[in-house]
Amino acid sequence: MGSYCHRRYVSRLFQNFGKLQPKMKTEQEAGLSCNSHKLMLYNDIIAPSYFGGFHMLPLGVRALEKLTRLVDQEMQTVGGQKIAMTTLAKESLWQKSGRWETAGAELFTLKDRQKHQFCLGPTHEELVTQLLANNQVSYKQLPIRLYQITRKFRDEMAPKYGLLRGREFEMKDMYTFDTNKDTALETYNAVCEAYDRIFDRIGVEYVKVSGATGLIGGDLSHEYHYQTDVGQDSVLLCDRCEVKMNKELAAVDGSLPSSCQLPATDCELQERKGIEVGHTFYLGTKYSSIFNAAYRSQEGQNIHYSMCCFGLGMTRIIQSTVEVLSTENNLRWPSLIAPHQIYIIPKKDGPRGSEYLAAAGSLSDSFTQRPHLRGEVVIDDRMSMTIGRRQVDADRLGYPYIVILGVKALESPALYEVVNVAKGETTFMSEDQLMALA
Ligand code: ATP
Ligand code: MG
Ligand code: MG
Ligand code: MG
């Protein structure tokens, strides 16, 4: 019975295979909602809390935790050390960097009982640079690469599309501290490679473009975008002229090569809608000089760090991959972040109903004996419903595999009907073949 606790029955999950809520309809009409937002609400991945704020429900948290594990792995591969900074930041720090003014209305601000003013961190350059300024660091300890995965707060002018543009959201932010520009650029490249690996492993096609530095500042920056019509950025891409940039950048510094500005050439410039899911910056000494954050050099001098920072929109990544992969009615996930991997449907109640349910339980146990599948298998025990009806829900949830236990599952040797959801293919498999699957 030891493995019994790993069995998950649909009827006991916090999930109601709900209906579209009336509020959603008005949001859809107002253009504030998109397909992935609708599907995530409908399937109880997220739930609305306030305008631009969403609860993550159990399935949403599972997806987020999987993405977190992937990001932790890749950040630690490049020497990242995980921290968790405070959410509240003192006004004085943000005044010092000048961003209390420039971030303006996007900052959520509040006062404590002594009337000291704070903001809820929208990003953490000030706090992390102050942290380093308060520590004695020798050149021997560098590079230092710190990261966190925490909630960020931005009073967006126009929250939209659920997790895609929320007023609070989960971000992975890394801040790095190097001896000089050359070593900082080595760090920059190493972390960009880690980003490439993260996006490769997620498996949804992305583009990396030169980015606008905006509010963060600095002079070298790249953005990672998924291409989807709900993206609010425009990216310019030209294979022939090797252009890959955020359109904002072309507008700001005119860096679009002249070949792409002259229609007479045979350039292939395309403009696509993109959603920014990652952003990398070389900052140089912009913040370290303001906060006097310095390391002790070999010669005993105090030298300002050369810094970089790297953001990843965790909750945005989850919903935008769903936006790219899903159909109108059915969620589709990158298999790495699907909340569960396997959905088992035992045949409906009848004279042998309990046998089907028991077979589903032991099949689930066989899967979950392997550590990587623990918690990954869900049994649809709504036994008064037909297989077909439950399969509609399974298809809607979009887990990678649906395993149906029909008549052949009780024969010897047993055969199971397996749907590869991404491919839409159905095959019959023995238990051994099934175990080799996931
Ligand atoms: P955008 O251009 O979409 O407003 P940004 O450039 O302001 O994003 P950054 O300051 O670069 O965002 O933050 C790092 C990452 O955090 C972004 O690349 C994005 O993935 C994510 N992010 C930013 N704002 C939001 C938001 N309102 N909701 C969800 N994720 C966000
Ligand atoms: Mg923004
Ligand atoms: Mg941006
Ligand atoms: Mg950005």
C-alpha cells in the first residue's frame, strides 16, 4: 500500500472541469482576454483575484514548479547561487538610482506605520547592488552570480491577457558581478547560452533579438520572444541582412542596416508580433557606481563591479507556450511543464467497473514507482461517465498521454489504448511498451 499515496484521483482534485465564467465573456469582448487566458481559467490552471492578478491553482503551480526546476538547473550550471530578496524596497534606494521618478506610476508604493515609504519590487537592481555594497568581496570570489525566482509587482497601465501581462507575476532575475567589462561579457555570454538551453528544452520555437534597454539601462541587451499574434512587441527579422531586433530599437537608434531600409535591395525584412519572455542586459557600472558597490582588487583597490542582469518571465512563459501550442478548445503544453504527464481513463461502471478502477490503480502504481513519474499520473475515476465523455476533458487538459483501459485491459496479456496527445495518434500497447513510454 506504500505507493497508494501517489495515486491521484480526478474526483479528489481541486478542479471542477468548470464552465466559462460570465466575467470572462466581458473580458473577451473588451479584448482583454486571449485563447490561452480563457483555456487556463476554464481548466482551473489559474483563477482571477483582481484586475491583473491571478491565483495559481494546483495545476498552475505544478507547471510553475516544473519550469522552476528547469531554470534552477540551468542557472546553477552557470554558477548561479539562489537567493530571495525582500519584496519591499525603501524609497531612498529607488530615489538614489533615480528610478523612483522614472518608473513613476508603474511602481506600487506604500507606507509603514512610521510613514516611511516603500515600493513593491518590480525588479531588484537597487536591492542587489546595495546588498553587494554592504559586503566585503575580494576579486578572488568573482564572478558572483546571484538569482532569485520571486513575485514582481508592476502597476501596468494596461494589464491584459491573464498571466501575459499581469500586475504581479513571477520572474527569475539574475544579477552578476564581475571584475571588468571583459569578464562581465564572458558572464553575459555564458548566461545567454543558459537561456538558449532553457528555451531549447521547453521546445517552443523562439527568436533572440537585440533589445531595447528601456528603464533598466545599460548598453547591450537581448530579448527572447515567442512569436504569437497576442504579443505586444514587434520584432524585425531579415535572414539576408542578418537583422534580428526589437522594432523599438530600430526606432530609437536607427540601427536597422541601410540594406533593410532601401526597398530596392532584395532584403527579406519581416515584421512579426512577439511576446518578450526573457531579457538580458549588460549594465556595466551604472548601478555599482551609484551605490558604491566595489570589490577589493589584487592591488588592494576598491573597484566598482561590472554588472549584468537577466530576467525571465516565468508565469508569462507558461501562458505564452500554451498560447502558441493550444487549439481553440484544447490546452497544449510543452511536455516538460505539463502539470501531469499521464491521464488514465478506466472503463465506465458496469458489472466489472471496480475491476477497471483497480487495474487503473495498479497501472498508476507501476508508473509512479519511478521517481520522475511520482505525482505525474491522474486517474479519472468519474466512473458514471463514459470513456468518450471523459476523453473530451482529458483532451482539453492536454497532458502528453491518455491511457484508456477498455475491455482489452482486463484480458491477458493486457492491452492499453494510448493516445499521444501532441501527435493525435492512438496505439495499443502492452504494459511493458507503456512503461517504456514515459
Ligand atoms: P514588456 O516589454 O512586456 O512590458 P519589460 O521589458 O517591461 O516587458 P523586463 O523589465 O525586461 O520587462 O522584465 C523581465 C521579464 O519579465 C520580461 O522579459 C517578461 O518576460 C517579464 N514581464 C515583464 N512584465 C511582465 C508582466 N506585466 N507580466 C508578466 N510578465 C512580465
Ligand atoms: Mg514593461
Ligand atoms: Mg520590453
Ligand atoms: Mg524587457
